[in-house]
Amino acid sequence: MNDEQRGKISGAVAGRAAVSGQINGTGSVSGNIGFGYACRNIISRTTDEWNADRDLIAKKNTIYVYTDYTKDESENNVPNIKIGDGKAYLIDLPFAYSGGVTQEQIDFWNNKVSVRLDEENFENVIFYTD
């Protein structure tokens, strides 16, 4: 394997979809997925690297990988992605997966607004806070 071939990724996925790309010296991954539709470009960086470019408009159908989105139980980096829409700042886009809902979040939401049926008229819903 020569230096030009080292670090390159190439292969096939699900028959017709081809994957190609490259890993650079910093460990980031970039490349293309050719499905003929939807997302095609993949760019990988750390959260600090992405957040350093606060004015970046996310390109439509581009997958932005945050390599260190969170840590697992063993303190390994767990990535997450955002998918560009061509209009919004990358920093403002939601992540594709947030890891579920924690009990802390449920407790917080439960203390915001509650609802109940009006006992005198069951067609009325009453919204209230404690």
C-alpha cells in the first residue's frame, strides 16, 4: 500500500450504494455516499471544531458528524450527526439522536403545565400550573 492509498476508504453498501472517502491525519473522516438521493456528503469534526465556525450554513443533504457528542460509560467518545437543510446555521440544527429522555427531563416537563377535564363540562380541557 502506498502513501496515496493509505487512509482511503472505499467499498459498496447495499448493492448499488457506493461509499468513498478519506481519513486525514487528524482522525477526521470525510467522503461521499452515493445513494442517488438524500444525504451525500459526510464531514466529521469535534464539537469544538464545529462550534468555532458559528456562521456556517449547513449545506443541504450534508451529514455533519460531531465525533465527541457525548461519552459512554467507559468514557469513550460517542458521535452524533446533524443533517444540513441549506438554510440554517449548523450550530442551530438539532441532532439526529439525543439519547432518549431522562427522568430529570420528565420531572422538569411535568412541573410545567398540567391538564384536566372540566368536571362540569367534559368538552372543556383546563390547562394549569401548580
